[in-house]
Amino acid sequence: MADIRSAAESVFREESGRIIAGLIRICGSFDRPEEAMQESFAAALASWPIKGIPANPAGWIMTAAHRKLIDAARRERTRLEKQDSLKYETQIAGSASYAQTEEAFMDFPDDRLRLIFTCCHPALNVEAQVALTLRTLGGLSTPEIAKSFLLPEPTLAQRLVRAKRKIQEARIPYEVPPQDRLPERLASVQAVIYLIFNEGYAASSGTELVRNELCAEAIRLGRVLCELLPREAENTGLLALMLLQHSRRDARVLNGELVTLEEQDRSLWDRGAISEGLMLVEKALSLGPAGPYQLQAAVAALHAETANSDDTDWPQIAALYEKLLEMNPSPVIALNHAVAVAMNGRLEAGLNRIEALGRSRQLDRYYLFHAARADLLRRLNQNSDAAAAYQKAAALATNRVEVDFLNRRLRQLKRD
Amino acid sequence: MRYMMLVYSTEGPDGLAGAEAQRIYEGHWKVMEEATRKGVLVGAEPLAPTSTATTVRVQNGEALVTDGPFAETKEHLAGYYIMECENLDEAIEWAVKIPTACQGSEGCIEIRPMRWQSSRAEPEAIAENVASLNG
């Protein structure tokens, strides 16, 4: 019966975003649709092993969830605020048949857009945005999300409860933002999706470096965003960036050990993801002036296109980071730029830039700063300074695999 | 639903002065006028500067009265608005128009939903609202 369960899970993953979005539109709250979905999932697990997987699983789920909503409304009738139950009764009264459900639930593309923008509303804190997006759009269960972020389940559950309460109490509207607010609101959505990707790509803690399911989920959300807002170039840029980074997943860890980009076996890179990523980079650039995600995707594309790390087009990469710096003079981007300069045959120049960044103290607690500095010092044979920097980096890194890598570099230095 | 917008500003010890003050007041007047015209303004008041503030605490039945605001912060409560808005986004649009800049520094607006909807806070209405919070 594990088969049925995983079939049910995959249908729910695929469809629940769409279905929940429609349910929220109809009943005007986040809580009840979610409960209804959970109950229909349980009902599917009870019924499908016996009756078989329905011909139209999405339709089955919609009808079941709809029925649960009506039942819940009847049970709560006395307790609901007058406003809510009125809205409820007028829209749902009597429409329990499949055909009527179909109509009520017609896939309004706006529904999922509303859902994404509401989940990623800036009035919610970022952790809440991430949790809510994964729960409603991603269709992940609370235990699944908790596990992905290595958080105790009750913590995650609380986060969701508080987020939904804030939406209700502060009346965060279930709406697509107006045109003039769209740029900043879209940036929030993109940031959440990329955050989810990064959590999977370079897990911030734990013993695994990569959590592929999170990356895959972020990519899926990125596709939905592109589907819903195809003319926003940065959506395509973001998807391209994630696909290109994700293409390297099988080469990044060998026998439990981290392998740097330079040393990776490129034959293990996912060619399908790369060709899609490259195509999307071009498409994004044709849609409009390049934004930060497109630029980062272009950098990733340059790596992806190169069969041999020695042939990497570092001058072009450095130029792209310069453009990125103009848009966003963040110290992390400056760090990446410095590394590109160094790799472009100008190790000393790169190191000087890194030392200048170090003097600003902004990256003191950032382990990758110390790791990058250590790496350049090592290449310049300044071994004792390199060792000190590797030690600092290892002390600040939180993922086991990365810590081990840094310690290995340290041991190699001590042997020389 | 009603929202209170708490206006936080940096200010000098005697509050606003001169041309800066004039600019700020005109900004507030514009917002109040537009909000009134649209029928959403419930109230708005500036507060006298923090140099006029007094803080009261009660400890063991004794009243402890001290000079100044309850905490020394860079930004102080300068005034408030109460507006009737459909949802948070509408409240945010109004908050964006409210001037907070003061002597060159920026302040901010804190938006808080107001829980009790009835305009006259009668005992039964309050009890009902409290009960619905627990529901």
C-alpha cells in the first residue's frame, strides 16, 4: 500500500496549491481550507487503497475538501462571527455536487497568485513566509517542513499558527497587489523561493550538505511563478539560477565530503537541467534589462557551459559581479567579485580586495569570507595565515560537511 | 476595521521647530483632509513633545511617577491616526503618506489593528468581543 500512499502524496503535492487557493477564495480564511485538505488527504488514504486511485484525482480531492468545509461550517455556525458565516452560507449552500464544485473551483489563475503574494506578504516575518508558502503552495506537511529545516515540529506548527493569526487579525488581504506595489512585493516572493532553494542547496546545519527535495520544491515554486507571471524577467532569471545551481548536485559531495566547484567531476552535472537553465537565461535577458537573479544566473551559466574548470571565463564572471555590485553593493557580492578577480590570474589583487572587505568588519561572522581568504592565502603559499583563516572559517561554519572540508584543508596545510 | 497608526519620529528636546515643523504639519494636514474626504478618518492628534511626558507605574500599591517617556528611545511617539480601512494593504497605503521625517531623520509608522469594533465600548459589547477572541 506504500504505492497508493506515495501516489496520493504526489497528487497532493501537485494539486494542493491550486485547490487550496480556490478554497481560500471561497471561504475567505486560511485555516479551514487547510484543515479540509488534511482531512481529504486522510480520506484519500482510507478510500483509494480499496476503490483504487480515481480517474480524476484532483477532482476527487476538491469535492472531498469542499464537503469537509461545509461540514465544518455547519459545526461552527454558532461560534463564527456573523460576517464569516454569512459569506460562507451564501457561497457554499447546497453546492455539494461534483458538477457544481467543478464550477466553483474553476482554476482561476489569479487564485495561486493571490496565495503566493499573501504567503509572502512583508507584514509576515520571513520564517513565517517560508513556512506558509511551503505548507499551502508546496503542499508539504508540517512534519516534512520541520524536517527540512531541522526544526522541532511544534516550533514549525506554532510558526504557522502565528502566521495565520496575523493574517486574520491584521486583515492581510487575499489579493494580488496593485501594479504600483508589484515590484517590491514580487521581490519578497522571489526572496522566499530562493531562500527555500538555498536551504536545500547549502543546508545551514545538520549532517547533509544538500537536501534535494527542498531544492526541487523551490524549483517547482519557481516554475509556478513563471507560469503565473511570465513577463517578469527576474522570475525566469531566478528559475534559471536555481536550475543551473541544482545541476551540480550529484558532483558536490563525494563519499560524504564536499568537493569544490573547481574540483567537481563535471560529467556528473545534470545536462538536462543545464540546457533548460541556459535556455532560460537567454529568454530572461530577452524579456528586459538584467536584474540581480538574471546576472547571477549568467554567472552560473558560464560555469555550466565550461567542460574544464581551467577554461572558466573569469573575466566575464568578474564583469558580471561588477554589474551586480552596481545594483546591490553588498559585502557578499563584493566578496564574490574579489574571488573572480583572483581567479582571473590576479591573486594578489583579489586578496587585497578581500583584506579591504575584512577591514570593514561586516563579514567577520561570515564563514565563507574566511574560507575564501584562506583559499587565496593558500594559493599564494602564505600557509600560516591561511591556516589561521581556515580555523576561523571552521569555527563559524555550521554544517558538518563544510566544517569537515575546512578542517581537511587545514590538515593539508600543516602537512606541507 | 479600524487601524491605529502610531507615528514615531526622532525629535529635538523641544519638539519640532521652524520651517521643518511647518512642512510636517502641512503634510499631516493633507493626509487628514484626504482621509476625511474619503470618509476613513476616525481621529488624529499630535502629541506634545516627550519633554512634557510623565510615566506612571504602580508597585506594591504605590504610585511611582517619573519624568519623561517610559523608555529612552531614538524615536518617540509623536502622534497617532485612527482610520477605518478595508484591510492592511489599505492601511499601509495611508501610512506611506504620513510624514515622519523630522530634522532630517526618518521615523516610522506602526500599524495596529484595533480589536473592539463598536464605537461605544459598552460592557456587553466588550464582553462579547473578549469572548470571541477566545473562540
